[in-house]
Amino acid sequence: MPGKLTAVQVRNLKEPGRYVDGRGLMLVIGTDGSRKWVLRLQKGGRRRDFGLGSERDVKLAEARDEAENIRKQVRAGLDPAAERRKAAQKIPTFKEAAVQVHAEHKGSWKNAKHAAQWLATLQEYAFPTLGELTVDKIDTPQVRDALLPIWLEKPETARRVRQRIGTVLDWAATKGYRSGENPVRGVSKGLPRQPKGQEHFAALPWRKVPEFMTSLHETDKAGPVVKLLFEFVVLTAVRSGEARGARWSEFDLEAKTWTIPKTRMKAGVAHVVPLSEPALAVLKQAREHRSTDDADALVFPGERSGKPMSDMALTMLLRRMGAGCTAHGFRSSFRDWCAEATNFPREVAEAALAHTLESKVEAAYRRSDLLAKRGKLMEAWAGFCCGGGGKVVAMAGRAKHI
């Protein structure tokens, strides 16, 4: 329906007042000579005025078009003011959004290595295809194209990249940069089926652990601190990263305990490790290699001052020994020994490994960390590990994957 005003009339109007074009659109001339377009709408008994700009910048036809756009937004249940603010925002590219998400989240991550890996995987596998696209333009086909080259070749990495892309796009939605379903949620339907099964760390059969410990003591393929660290990892059944980051301040040698702070635990919960006599003997030897009396110093320092030992130090030692297993795999060796060679209850073994309980009921009713029982378990494990004397045998036997 045509409006009441014409372009000529608009140019010639001078007197202050409101000049109605129709359907709520009007030209408002102020006593100071200002001239602006205003759209007045009423919905649900509430009246709202929307400024459409100065008549000098917005001509009659443009004002009518903008007024109709706002009417459509109101009919659709949208807030025109919010939509206008959104339109004025600069939509970031995926790369810009990922960098901002990384900056906002890294304080909640457990260690700097994870924070660096989080962004590095996106830089390598997502930025080449998604990096320069604004986040509102990314849909399932673009995500699929980013994941396809590594989906079968590097399945675990691909799943992590998928999850991290999803995190960035969820962040973009909460910032108002995009709407609708996150395209990551359905992307797997358009990708090849990944091989079934889960990769596991190669574990040495538990019966061979005493032989390995004997070989470890006698090998000349690593320095004394590396060998002490490895022995400590085996005796305590902890993750190698937890042992590599151990500091003297975490130990109570009189109580024979080691408290790993929650910031260094996978589950984010502090873990108390009861120390067997052989584990305490390792710490006594490690103390002889200390270069500082600082209570917060690393127990097994790396070559760089103040830095933990690299996990590659343990990996290279195993390779040189021909062990055919991984450092992490000794946790599996320990767990198999618990199940097959002892009568210790399952919950004691799981607590020793600091595993998160799958059963919420079991977790809720566990009132103790079973420290006393775990102390007996770790003493028995250390006795088994250190009982393999005699002739050293080759460690090249086939490792067990569990």
C-alpha cells in the first residue's frame, strides 16, 4: 500500500511536527530543525518507537524498506533492536573465534601442554579449510571437508578435532554470531565408518615385570635419574606424567604418602599414593641427585633447569631395552596382576589407579579412599616387582595389548 508522503513533500516540509507516511512510519521534524524517521509499532498492548536515521542520510524509499523489515521481525517474534545490534557486530572468522575460545578456556585446563595441543590441532587440521570462513557461514559440508583427510588415517586425532570445532561453534552461538544446530553433531553421518576397536597402550605381561625390573637396574642405556623415574612409575602404578611432575613438597616420607594435587590428575581430584619400602628407597636415591634444597623442586628433573623430564626419555629407554611396551602399559600390568595373582578387591585396585568409578552408586557410597588397604596392595606389588632376581632375560617377547 503506497504511503501518504512523496519525496517532494519530504524535501519541502519545514515546520516542526510529526508527518505520517502510514503504518506507523513518520517523519519527525524537531524545533531545532532536525529531521529523522521514526517507526511506531504496537504489539501486545506495548508501544515502541524505532529510529530509522536522519532524513538527510535515509531517503523516503529506504525508510519504507527498513520499516517493512522491522515489521517482519516483530511478526516473527524477534527483537528488532537486538537484531540491529547483531547486524552491527563484526562476525569473526573461525580462526579468530578459535583463538578467543582458547584464551577464555585455557585457565581451566590442567596443564600448558594440553592448552597448546588444543589450538595446535585446529591450526593444523581445521584452519586450512575453515580458518578464513566467518563462523556464521560454517555448515556441515565445510566441517566434513576439514575432517575427511584425517578421519581414517588419524581417527583419534580426527575425533578430537571434531570436538574442538564443535566447541568453537557452540561459543559462536552463545555470542550471537550464529544460530541453528551445531553442524558438528551430524557430520559423522557423512564420513566413512572408522575401524571398530580402541587403541590401547602396549602392556608387558605381568609375569615378566620382575624380569624387566632386573634388566632396568642393570641397563646402561639411560642415566640414573631416568632409571629411578621409571622404577618409581612401575612401583607406584601412576601415570608417567604424574611421576615426572612430582615435587618434593608433595611427599610426607614419615607417613609414607605422596599426595598428587588435583591440578596434575586426569580426573581433577587429588590422589594420595601410599609408598612401599622399595618406592621410598627410590626417593632416597633420587635425593642424592638433588642440586637444590628447594622443597618445591622436581624429584626427577629434566635436562633443562626447572623443567620436568620429557616422556620421550622413558619411551627411548624402553626402545633401547627392546621391551616392546609403553610406560603407561605398566598400569595395565599392575591391574592384571591384581586380578589374576591376588585376592585384593576390585575397588582397591581401581582406587590405586585413581580410576573414576563408572557406577555412580558405587562412587556415592564410597566413604574412604581405602588408603590402608591400598598401602598393603602397593607393598605386595613392590615385593612382586622386586622379587625377580637371577639371570636377565631378553624383553623382546610379544607385548600384550589390552
